[in-house]
Amino acid sequence: MNYHGNPVSRGIAAGPVFLYQPFTAAVSDIQIEENAVGRAIGDYEAARHNACNELETIRARLAASDLEKAKIFTAHIDILFDEAMDGDIRELIEQERCSPDRAIDEVYEKYAKILGKSPDPLIKERASDIRDVKTRLIRVWNGVPEKNLSSLPSPAVIVVHDLLPSDTATLDRENVLAIVTEIGGSTSHSAIIARSYGIPAILGVEKAMERFTQGETVIVDALTGEVITRPTEQQLADCAEKRRQFAARQTQLHAFMEKEAVTPDGVRVDIELNLASVGEQELEGSKCTDGVGLFRTEFLYLGRDTLPTEDEQFEIYRMVLTKFGNRPVTLRTLDVGGDKKLDCLNLPHEENPFLGNRALRLCFDRPGIFRTQLRAALRASVYGNLWIMFPMVGSMDDIRHAKQVVSDVKEELTAEGVSFSPDVKIGIMIEIPSIALMADFAAQEVDFASIGTNDLCQYTMAVDRLNPAVSRYYQSYSPALFRLVKHAADMFIKNSKPICVCGELGGDRLGAAVLIGLGVRKLSMSISSVAQTRKLVNELPMKKAEEIAAKALSLSTAQEVEQYLNDSLKDILA
Ligand code: PEP
Ligand code: MG
């Protein structure tokens, strides 16, 4: 059988399915018989022993590649053998005749809550480790095998309803052959992460969790968007051949990785990097990019019970700024809400989160969070070339409000005698049509802008970027979107202010050609698109890019634009 979805990260792979359903720890209320106490204690000890073995295995594997991560698992083993918690669990089983899972749950929760109240953020942070170990222990007690994407036993194709940002942050990259999800569009978090890790991914495959079985072999062809179940020998052989050809093309492209992006008629385009975390592998991108065009800082806030402290943020910002030297690092202030939920902020449920209290709006609502991030960023600014950028700007009021907070924070730092660079640039993301239309005013108020085409498309076409049921309405090649981009670009160019595109369209094989033709001289993208875009720029004369852009704007549908771009760029893309 063939199933279809949206191929969001190119590549092809075959392998066994790993159905991923995060374990949720439900515990029993039944009191155990008096004569079952001894056995219950034995079961608890056995579960603890097995949980420890799991942790040892993960720790040993990570020790070779990522010492910092390995240390987390050492700490988890310590928690498992904490004497106070162990004593309390035994007492509950022996005296209250609680079943072991209930005893584990109560005791671990009690300690997690105590730590969670600590004023020391480092201690507070331990609460989430305790909960993590609790879930593991209860799962093992239930006899449920480990299902965690941070440590797969062997290479597999991940099939999941949707990947949470916290899943992707710890993804075991070596063993993930491909990703298939039921929901998520081409600009969802899962898609962006898959692309930046170079993992083939097809999203929006309806009922994937029901259709595929654990361990069955599938082919994931993320060049065409097909998932093939029960493949024949011939299909597997074809897949291997297609994989080989794809890899050969990637190697050819690799030659462009560090080549300056200059068109044959001499126009230079900056190729910048989108960063969504700061692991060693991500920072390798500093070797072949002209700066960071989009530093998504959300990862600092995800999967934890407490907010990151100013010092913690400062260290990370300093590290990235130092790494890029005098090249710009465009730090986007916190962009949560919408598709990105935070454990450490108890945000109320919203009917329309993408239209709700998201990003800059949330920062205005919680000025403490906003100011802490700005303080950390400004303090780090002396180590490099910092550009600060605000997401979800809808009006000139938003711009003025955000700039006022920056001035207040600068004043505060000055009063404290803390230094920061006088050259920090302040800019906005253009991702709401209202500010694209007001770009003439915006260009006079800020130092730069970056167009977030992922959201700009969502808000222009009025289509939820994650909902596969409406994905055909999410048209990245819509002439309407290009018209808005043109207007914004024209206004910034007229005011001699830099304008970048950091949405996925910036690193798109077809979209980038139009953007360059519209006058955009800075494109920011995930590392997997860098070589291909550098090649495009090197082979596309600006005169032709301008013709392409003009023609795209004159067509009436996204489909016509896509067809036209494929035809006119076919020699370059071949
Ligand atoms: C965008 O909206 O285009 C963008 C770059 O931001 P994000 O994808 O993080 O919303
Ligand atoms: Mg956005």
C-alpha cells in the first residue's frame, strides 16, 4: 500500500517502524493485601533495578558523544537510589499497603513539589528530573518497554501523531531514519527540525498511527511524499538506488557549501543560518554562513518546569555571539504560544492560539520574562554583533512598545554599571500582513526587518499552518504572498535598511529565486538548504531573477507560479 503526505524534508529511507506514543503514568488506587507486601517490595526493587539498567545503557551510549547529556542520566540514577525517597516508598507499601506504582507516584511527586518551590532555579529544575525518573520507574513497573526518542535501540522510521518540540530537542539523530507524522505542515516545528537535521520527513499522513504496525518495514520517500508498506524486493532495491542518487547529488551540492553566494552578474547575497538550538552540530553551520539570520530562542524555555535565568541565557547568547565573531547574530525574542506551548508557563487554553496571546504579545503581558531575556542579550552583546528581533509585530504601537522596553532595560543596565554594545540593532519580523502593509513606516522606526514567510503565509491565506485538512490552502507560492513580500522589501530597500527572509521560503529551491529577484539580499535558512541556495545564486543571473520575480507577480494562482518556477529554473535545479 502507498500512503501520501507532505514531504517536508527531502530524502528517502527504508526501515522498521517505531510507533511512538509517549507513556503517560496512570496509577492504581487498589490497596494490596497484607500478605502481598513482600512481593510488592520485591516488584518495586526489580523495577528500580531494570530502570537503572536502562539509564546505564543510555548513559554509556551518550558518554561517547555528548558528555553533558550523559551527566543528566547519571543524576537520574542518583535519584533512583535516593535514600529518603526509597525509605518513604517502602513505608507507604508496608504501612499503607499502597501498590508500588501509587507509592512511587506519591513520593516522587512530593519531592518534586518541594524542589519546585525552591527559590534557587537550579534546585527547582531538579523537579522535572524527578518527574522524568518517576515516569520511567512506573513504566518499567508496568512492564512497558522504553519509548523515548532520545535513545532508540536501533535505526527506525519514527511514526508519531505529532512531534513535540521537546521530543525533537532530544531526538536520537543517529538512529532516526525518517519521520512520519499525522499532523503538521511544511512550516511546523517538526518540519523545521527534520530539515535542519537532514532527516527525511513526511507529515500529514492520515491515521498513520493506525495504519502502520510496530516493526514492519516501510519505505519513506520524502522526495515524492509516499510511504510504502510491505515493499517488494524490487521496491527496496529501487529505494536503495534512489537513495544512492540522492546522496550523490547532495555530495555535488556540498561543493557549494562554502562558496560565496554571488550571481554570475556580480550581485552578492548573504546566506545566513536559522538556529533552533546550540548543539555542536548546529553550530558547525557557523563555518559556512554569513551570520545567524534567525536565532529561535524558544529551546531555552522548552521541556522544563522553570524559566531560564538571566545568567543561563547570557552564557548561551555569549557562546553563539563569540562563535560568529563580527557576523550578525539575529536573536529573536521569545516566540511561544501558537504551536509552541511551555511547561514552565501555565498558559490558559485559547480557542485560537495562533491569533492569541503569542510571542511579543505574551512578552508584553509578562514583562519580567521579556526584560530578563533582553538583559541577558544586551549583556552578551559585547561579545559579538547582536541584532535583536521581535516576532509577531502587528502595528507601529507594538514596535514602539518593544523599543521602549529595550530602552528601559538599557537604562537599568547603565545604572547598574553593566556594559553592553552601543551598536545593537533593533528589528522586527514581518509575519503579519498588517505590518507588511505598514512597512514604509516600520522601515523608519527600526534598523532592519526579516520576513517570516511561514506565518506571513498562514495569516495572509487565513490557514492554520499545522492543520493537514487545510494544507492545500497554505500556498507558499501564492502571488498574494509575493506581493506582500515585494511591498515590504521595497520599503526597506528605499530606506536603505537591511531586509532578510528567514521563513522557509528563503531556503526553498524555487522561492529563493523570486525573493532575490524582488531585491532581497539576505536569506536565512536551515543548514540543509545552504549549499543548494549558494548554488542557485551562483548560477542565476540577477537579470533573470528579476524577470522571474516580475512574472511570478503577474500570475494569478500559486499553482501557475510553481509551474512557471519549475520550468524556468529547470536547468539550474537539474
Ligand atoms: C516564520 O514565521 O516564518 C518564522 C521564521 O518563524 P517561526 O517559523 O518560528 O514561526
Ligand atoms: Mg513565525
